[in-house]
Amino acid sequence: MGTYFSKLSEKFSEITGHYSAFIIAFLFIIIWALSGPIFQFSDTWQLVINTSTTIITFLMVFIIQNSQNRDSCALHTKIDELIDVVKNADKDFIGIEHMPLEKLQKLKEKIEEHAAHKAHSGEH
């Protein structure tokens, strides 16, 4: 089921990320707005757009999150591979995305301080 959802998510992301999807959505809004006087701006007329956008947004949250999870995992895997093959790299950095946020922030500050010190001293 997970593989099927990933493939479906990837396809939906491709379709909805295309400029034509934006144009279709924009036209839908224009048609809906222009139809307001025909339906006398009724509650049903308003309900159509509210329900449509709510359902689409609800479903897109899961599609986007799945896509972002896969992208993030792939990026971390690639970076971990680079760390692993670089001769003097600190191997402790592999998998740090699993650290608690507080520890990550402290590590980030430490690295930034070290980088700033190297920059001021002219080290490479």
C-alpha cells in the first residue's frame, strides 16, 4: 500500500505542480465568481467553492507531505554518503537529523562558531 501511495503521490505532485493545473484552478475560480449573479450569490453557490477548496486542500496536505518526506530522506541519504566518502569528515554527522532539535541547534551554533573562527584566522 505504501509503494502505491508513493507512486500516486509522485504522479499527483507532478500534475498539480504543473502550470496548467494552476491555470485550471484559476479558471475554476473565475467561472465560479462570474456565476455568482446567476445564482444570486446564494449559500449553495458559496458552499460549492468552500467545499471544493477544503477537500482539495485536505487531500493535497498528504500528497505534499509524502513528497517532502521522500525528498528529505533522499537528500539526507545523499549527504550521509558524501560524509562517508570524504576523508576527514566527521562521521558523527551521519544521521543527525534524528537528534532532538535542542541538540541540533547547539551543534549548529558550535559549527558556525568554528567556521567563523576559521574565516577570521584564514584557515581552509
